[in-house]
Amino acid sequence: MAISTSGEFIQRIEGSLGASAAFLSVENFEFAATQALSELGWSYPIDKPKQEYWSIQRGKRHALDILRVQSAHRFQFKQLSLQHRFRHYNELIQQMDQDFQKALDSGDPDLLDVPPEGMFGLSIGNGFVYDQYGNDVTKLLNYYSIDNEEFRSVKL
């Protein structure tokens, strides 16, 4: 059962979170899915079972990180019950990261192409934007304050 679109991927991440998914918005799930694929260096379709598993696990990890940040913000109001929620999210994320690191260290052939520079939990690109002809249009888009996703999807 391959994951062929971001919508399918988001549904899988949402399903893996259970009741906690209600606390996240669509934008949060899109961010988690994008971060997971950027971290792994994979793109759609994801058709190998182990790649499906790890992409969902990493997407879930990034979604839990969003929940952790939300809980940390609320924790500043000194509500003691939120301390436990924050601690649980933190422990879940640490355990998921350890499991992923063990899988990477085991030499799993499906994970050999995962780029090490994406392993820092948050993927930040270089900021350059190219049009469909390979021309750098970063300065033009920034000057006119244009945020056009069609340029950002072009890969050279």
C-alpha cells in the first residue's frame, strides 16, 4: 500500500496519532509531513514497506514535536497538569529518535539513502528559489514579497 500523495501521507500521520490529532491543524500536519520527507530525503511515491513505516514514524515525531511546543507554551502559565503532558511528549520524541537512530545504525538498505544533514529535526533549505528554466529568482520574489509555491517545487 504505497503513499502516493501528501494527502495520503497526512492521513497516515493523523491516524497514527489517535486522539492527539484533534489538537493539530491541517497546517501542522502539512508541516510535519514536509519535515519528515525533507529529513529522509524521500519523495512520493513511497512504495517500500520499511520506507512507509519510517516516513510515518518521522512524520508522527514531527507532529508530536508541534504538540510539545504547544504544551511548553501553555506550561508557562504554571498549570501543573500540563507539566506531565509536556514530559510525556518529550519522552515519546526521545524514544522515537533513539529507535530511528538504531535503525540507521543497523545498516538497513531502505535507510541507506537518508542524508545525514537532514537529521537535525528541522529541515531548513538554503533559501534560493529557481524558476522552471533554472534561473535564480530569489531576489525578484523577495523584492516584490511574492511567496509563490510553484517556484519552490522546481528541482534542478
